[in-house]
Amino acid sequence: MKRGVFITFVAILIPWMLQAQTTPDAPQSLTLEEAVNFAVKYNKELQASQMNIELRNKMVTEAISQGLPQINGNLNYSTNFKYKMSFPGSPMTTTLKDQSSLGVSVSQLLFNGQWILGIQTSKIAKQIAAQQVDVTELEIKETVYNSYYTVLVSERLMSIVKENLQNMSEIQKHTENMYKAGTAEITDVDQIRITVGQLKNSLLAMERTVDVSYNLLRLQLGLQAGTPLKLTDPLESFLAEENFLKLVAQQFDINANLQYQLVQTQEELQKKMVGLKKWAFSPSISASYGYTYKILKPSLDFSPKHSASITMNIPVFSGLQRKAQLDQEKITLEQTTLNKSLLEDRLNLQEEQLKFALKNALEDYNLQKENIQVARKVLENYQHKYNAGTVSSLNLTQANNNYLTAENNYTSACLTLLQAQTQLEKLYNELK
């Protein structure tokens, strides 16, 4: 009985252990660098893209194999159902025997220009697949950067609202006590109470926003929703002004851009495709050898055991099909070259626009940073005056709203600045 329980326990435990071994260890806390590295390793979209490289490897092998020796075996058996054959003018007859043979044939491509160029083409296609993986990886890095920043700014704003809610709740209690003592009006109590209610709703909305942002980041990391996660890099560590100024002053090397590299390789591939169609006009040479072993022989056997041949296939006329295909590939090559030139112009223009956006974002960030300091001082001043009874609750709530607006503008400026930096770094292929 105990042995049966033990076997059942093992049968349940082993699949669970195997699943645990194949599931990545979910991190509890992440820096931005760790988040990017984790996404590159476990992001499902990137994993699917990486499979294209292995797929292209198999295609290269397939292209090479077409020029390797092809060996085939065959086993034949035939019967004439003991048919008796007679010869004209003779009484003699003969019964046709059953026949059986075992054979092997070997064929080898000796020369074919399309095969040689086809191998080169398939290798370039493999290179394109690898570059497309790099592009996908860069895009995933960008989304992780933006999601990480979004969580940080959302948490900052949530903490500001939470702190402001605590302050206004204390002011509400103080106002209620003042009303009971007869030194404040009921409208002051209502005004502060409404402000506190609005702050509670804002806090709930911010908490939901943070949860959604975390789940989006988990999706990009390849984690399940609800997996415990904490971001350890502080927002301030990404806001050093010298980093933005250095990026603005940097020169653009278009050859480092992944999209441009991909188009260059596509142009190279298209040149090979033109060459491939040109080789369609050239002859191809192949050789074959066959051996047949007769298991059941006929009475008169005139077929040899060994046979060999060399064949040259010379294309003569195909109804202009080959020329039309060559012309199509030449036109496609011209289109690819024009697209590369157009992409170069667009990337240079995009760099100017992104630098312009980064400069504007940096200026707005510095302005909003100064604005919250002023708004905070004004709010603190109005709180002291309100406690002293020199300003109304309306003045206080207006100052509080101005402060929250300034904090919200500052948070938006932070996110805009960091996103502008990320876009420019992506263009430069510097999202490490």
C-alpha cells in the first residue's frame, strides 16, 4: 500500500519538477538593464523571430543538397503470367519468365550556375533573417524602456497624490474642528471635503494605471500577469541633463542604423537574384550511373548491369520567359536601390526631428521642474495662511489644484523627455 502511494506521489511530482525546470525564474526586482536583458532572453515575440534564423539555416542546407550526389535504390518485379510467345513461321514457343531486379542509381550535378548562386542567395537570406531579429530585439528594448519609464513616473505621481491626500485629510479634520468651534463656515468644510474626495478618486485611478503599466511590462518580459515585480532604478537616475546634451551633440552614423543595414542587405540579395536569372541562360551538366542486379532473369537478357551517362542541358528558347523574369528582377533591383536612397533621406530627416523634439522636451522639463518648486511654495504658504484664517478654503483648494497640475505637468515632461531620448538612441542603435 505504501509503495503504491509512493509511486503515485512520484508520478505527480516528476512532471511538476520538469515544468519547474523549464520555467524561467521570475525576478522579484529589476533595474532597467536587467529588465532589458530579461526581455531579450524570454520575450515570446523575439523567440518566435529567432526561429527564422534556424529556418534559414535549413534552407541553406536544402540549397546545398541539390548539388550533392543523389542516390536512389529500386526493387522491381514483373510477371507475364506465363505467357507463351511463338515465333512467326516456326512451331517453337517459349514461356516468358517472371523478372526481378535490384538496382541503384547515382546522379551528380557537375555544373549549374544557378545552383552556385542559389547557395549564395540563401546565405544572404539567412543574414536578412538575423538582421530582422536584431530589428525586433531593438523594438522590444524600446518598449521595455518606455514601459519601465511609464511605471516610474506613474508611481511618482501616485506617491504625490497620496501625500497630498494625507495633507488635505488633516486639513479637513482641522477645518471640521474649526467649524465646531465656530471659527469656520460649513462651506469651508464642504470645499475641503470635495477636494479630499477628488483626491481619493485620483489615487484609485493612479493605482489602476500603475497596475496596467506593470502588467504591460510583464507581458514584454515574458512573465505572467500578477508576477511579483519591483523596479529598483529611481526616476532621478535617468534625468541627468548632461546625458541629454551629449546625445543632442552626437553625430549620426547611418551605417549603424539597423533598418539601413537591412535595406543594404536586401539590395545585395536582389543583385544575386538578377545574377540567378542570368545564369538561367547557361547550360547545366550532370552525370549519372546505374547498376542493376538481376534476381530473376529472362531467357534472353540483353540489358547490361552497368550504365553511365553525362548530360548537358542547353536552354535554347523558352518563349521569352527567361528574359521577362530577368527584366522583372532588374526592375526590382532598381526599386530596392531607390528605396534605400529614400530611407537614407528619411533617416537623416528623422534624426533632425528627434533632436529637435529632445531639445524641446529638455527645455520643457527644466521649466516644469522650476514650476513645481514655485507651486509647492505657494501651497505651503496658503496652508499656513489658511490655518491662520487669513485665506479661504477656496483659495487653498485652488492652490492645491495648481500644485497637483504642476506635478502632473512635470511628470508628463519627464516621460516625454525620456521617450524622446529613447527614440533617438534607437535611431543610433544605442539601446544597450
